Amino acid sequence: MDLFDNPGTLAAIPIEDGALALLAQLPLPLSNADVFAQLLAQTPWREESVVVYGKRHLQPRLSAWYGDASYTYSGLRLAPLPWTALLLEIRAAVETVCGQRFNSVLLNRYRNERDSMGMHSDDEPELGAEPVIASLSYGTTRTFILRHKRNKQTLRLPLEDGSLLLMSGQLQRHWVHGINKSTRPLGERLNLTFRYIA
Ligand SMILES: O=C(O)CCC(=O)C(=O)O
Ligand SMILES: [Fe+2]
């Protein structure tokens, strides 16, 4: 049987004001360890800076942007890298599971427990009114935090090696999300967020 005949199904996570679904393991012909090692080695990782309230900061993580179109992220104009064979293969599997097309992917590398991502919404206008974002994780499990903008309700989701989280509907409008630093030592994690940019 071809792996892609039965890609597994996303399980909905009940949440107000948005849609969230999780697949524990994205089916791919490569092992999670091979995907992790190849992405780590092939990617031209960069330490980007962002402007927050007029002040420039280095991001506490490494990143790389691939895709068909350029994109503005936290005041940063990112020219995309061309798709690699591995990223195209991963994208095809993600698209099959999600039933959605994606034309770009942001790779984030959290080197250890001191790397993080501040609470934010992926609500740039070019992502559309109801952005569909597929978030794929490899390596060390980190806790993905979602907080409702109005009532401050908080959800904590451990994102494990090989898991795929799909965010859609009104989620970006009503919630912020991020990855906190940890006080306990942690190994490396890679995250890929597939997006569709109009
Ligand atoms: O690393 C993660 O799980 C979150 C990544 C994220 O929110 C983003 O790239 O916008
Ligand atoms: Fe995000």
C-alpha cells in the first residue's frame, strides 16, 4: 500500500472562535529523524532581526523562508528561497492531509530552551480573512501556547516530533499563539508553518 493512500486524518480540537486540528504523525516515506537531519543540514539558517515598537531586535531563533512570493513578517520583508525537493515532498503530504494548497513555508529552528517565539497572530492581510496555516514539528517537543485575545483563555498543546497542527477559520483573528522559553534544558526543534499568500 502506498503511504499516501491513507494519510491519516486530522482530529479536531474543540476551541471557540476558530478551528484547530491535530495529526499526531504526518505520513512520509522518510523517518522523522531523517527529515530533521536533512532540514537541519540543507537549510541556510539565518538569525533575523525584527523591529518592535521602533526598536530592532535579533529573533531568539533561526529561520528560513521558502515560497513563490515575498512576504512581510513583523516589519521584515523576506525574499523567499526556492523550494527544495524535500520541502516539495513534505508540502505535498501536508496538502493531502489538509485538503489545502500552500505556496510558502516558514522554517523556524529552536536551538535550545532559550529560543522562543513571542505571542502573535498570523494575520497579515496577504494571508486573507481566515488564514489557513499548517504547522509541522520535528525534534524536541515544545509547548504551543494559544491565548484568547478577549477572555484570555489559554490552551497548551505539546507539539511532538512529526505532528501536524492545522489552524484555520477565525483563529488568527481571536487568538494569539507562541512558544515560551523553558527553564529546563531542551534539545533542538524544527517547525515548518505552511501558508497560502495571495
Ligand atoms: O514553532 C511553532 O510551533 C510556532 C511557529 C509560528 O507560530 C509561526 O511561525 O508563525
Ligand atoms: Fe504563528
